[in-house]
Amino acid sequence: YRFNSVIVRTPSQSVVNGLRADDRGNPTHAGVKAEHDAYIAAMRDAGVEVTVLPALEAFPDSVFVEDPALVFTEGAILLRPGAETRMKETAEIAPTLRDLFDTVLDLPSGYADGGDVLTTPKSVMIGLSARTDRTGAEALASCLDRLGRKAEVVATPEGVLHFKTDCSLLDDETVLSTARLARSGVFEDFRQVIIPEGEEPAANALRVNDVVMVGSDFPRTIEMLDRLGYKVVPLKTTEIGKIDAGLSCMSLRW
Ligand code: CIR
């Protein structure tokens, strides 16, 4: 969770048509843009250098740069997103990653979304989901091996978009998780902080250096983390939440 740099992408006007599992109404472009601007400002305050890529009208979900690639200080991996409409986002981000990283690997087969990947000091956890299949997860594990990283393939709870929809890393030993994900036992080697019932989307929080960014719609989670001694930065996620996104989705971090 110690990062020097992040990549983000400006939301397109088409973001209002972003993919979602349940329709709770379209987000507004202005609303997403405001949430995105505040996110960039919070990143800079947290001490990271932010590269802002231009909006891509042809890709409504392209603001969620976390999904088409994976980055580490050792190198980047170009993924194959599991949603048809998002597949070609990889080619859009590739030139930037080739500029910034000496080593850029390509996922050779299967499907994998970055939202299904949780990097921890113990391993890189890859959650199988509707977006990440077994072939993609295993191909990704070999790419990670080439970067010197240990991978672990795990399950995502049924009906949850991405593995990281339901969890985030709070520090080297601690994860923030929904009860439904924690119940699966994937985090038994960690200290676990469980999201209060009813605030499940708050699990997609984001630790960056000294702060934990948390959705401002989740007061009980904020209070809990505050009491545990974390420095919480609440950020609005109401609009991106309508298209199933949270705080990790909007950046690539290394
Ligand atoms: C999608 O369904 O792909 C987008 N509407 C939301 C992606 C969220 N990304 C993430 O959790 N990493």
C-alpha cells in the first residue's frame, strides 16, 4: 500500500452507460467527474504522482483503469477483461504502460480483470469471478511468477462483481472484508476487519500511504476504521456506485 505513482483516466460522457448488475438509474457525467476530481486530489494529498489519461468515449467503463492491467514496481501485466465491451480497453492503456515500465507482460489466454486481484505482502490473490476464469487466473499466476510474485487463486462470493468489490488491504497484516467473503476463509492468515452489515460496498476502500480512502456514504465503516486508528479520508462514491464501482477501480498504483 506504499505507492509513488498512480494512473487514472478521465471519465467519458459515455460513463453514464457503464455496465451494472442492477439498474438503480444512470449516474450523471458531472457527478462522476466530481467524484473523480476529488479522488485525484486525495491521491496527490497522499503523496503520489498522478498520470491522468484522456477520456475514451468508445468505452463507458474506461474510467475504471484498474481492470485492463495490473502494475507492480517490477513491471506491468496487460490483462484480458472478461466483459465484452471492455476487452479493447487493454490496447488503449498499453502504450502508457510500455512508456512507464521496462517489463510489460501480456496475459496469454483466458480472462482476468484487475478488480479481481488483491496484492498483499504474502501473495497476490486472484479471485475467480464472472470476469476472471480459471484459465485467465492460471495464466496470470504464471505472469506473476515471471515478475517474482507468488499467486494464490481463490473464490469470489456468488453474485459479487469482483474479488475486491468485497475487500481491501488496510496494512501489511490486515484486510477489510465483507462478512460474506471473510466466511469463505480466504483471509485466515490476516487480521480481519469486518464491514458492518448493510455497508457492504464500503469494502472497496483503498489504503494509499498513510491514509485509507473510504466511501463517504458509509458512516459506520468510517467510524470503525477511525476507532481502530486508521487515518480515514472519506470520498464520495455515490455516482460510481451506480455502475458497481468503488475506490480501487479508478487507479493503477505502484
Ligand atoms: C464494470 O462492470 O466493469 C464497471 N461498471 C465497474 C468496474 C469496477 N471495477 C473494479 O471493481 N475494479
